[in-house]
Amino acid sequence: MSDEPTNPVTPEPPDSPFRTTGTDHITIWGSNEADTVAFYRDLLGMPLVLRQPNLDDPSQTHLFFDTGDGRILTFFVSDDRPSNRGGQRGGVGAVHHLCFSLDPEEYEDVMDSLEDAGHQYNVFDRGIFHSIYTTDNNGLVIELSADKYEVPDDRRGEVLAKAQELREDDGAEYAKDEHLREAIEAVGLEVVEHDLPEASTGVGGVE
């Protein structure tokens, strides 16, 4: 590990010509409306807030879902496109997965609901959060994460950057639970832990 990383981790804004103010929306090539609504609205609980033609190709429909905090996920769909749960191709420019946050108190209920809906899933302790991985109706990997600790949204970057610093000082391969807890304390926040189930890291060869 280099003592002087080329791209240091910091919560401070970079010296760039401008800065984005947040995520407005992400758009996915979807299959058909019925299957997309069944997964994202009826299973994940995202309200369908807008439906209109795809303005670049009016033969398709553009669906807008509220992911829970006002940030929007949209799909281009067409009734002549069947869903495909066989998985997505990887490669440069491809989407690896989408991650949405969960209420930690609903974590186990979410697993039960996925199973009832016929969606297989895996559960992992990712060190700084817990994650459930499943796939949508088109084989796109969907991660549903729950925070191990209460962290205010406006302090999240600060806490993660501090956890990175502690991880590096510790010589650890990845940020672990103890790094996150210590980071929360170091920035002056109260440590409030959520009760989440035991799980493996799911990371090959890294413990």
C-alpha cells in the first residue's frame, strides 16, 4: 500500500470547475411495464410517480419511481419486451448493481417478502453496512442495504472518510465494523447501533 495515494479519500470538495448537487435520477432500459411495476412498486414499495412517453422514442413508455427520499429511478419499457431474470452482461460501462437503503427494523421482513415473491437472495455483512442481494425482473443485481449505525445523511461522507483513514492506519484490507464505530465517535456523533443478523462478508479471501 502506497504511503502517498494518488487519489486520497476526503470529504472535502475537490478543486473542480463545478460540483454536482446530488443524484436526480438514474434511467434503466427495462422490459415491460407490468413486470417492472410488480417488482419496483409492488415488492420494493417505490411509488410510481410519473408515466409518460420516452421523449426520444415515443413508442416506449417512461416510468418514474420514487426510491424513498425523492430521488428517482426511471425505466424505458415496452409491452413487446419480455423480462429476463438470467442476469446482465458485465463489462466497461455496464451497471454492476443498484443499491437502495432499508429501514434496519424491516431487514428480516424484507428477506421474507423476497422469498414469498420467488426472488432468491444472499445476505452479507459488508463491514460498514449489511446488504441483501437479489435480482429484479431483468436480472439486474439489486442491493438492499441497512446501516449498522445511525449516521445523519449530511455527515455520511465525513464518517466514511474517517473510517477510511482508520482502516489505512490499521492496515486492514477493507473498512470493518470497528473502523466505522471509531469514526462515528471521532467526529463527535453518538454511537447508536442497529440489531442486524450475523452474516459473512461474502468477500473471497478477505476477512
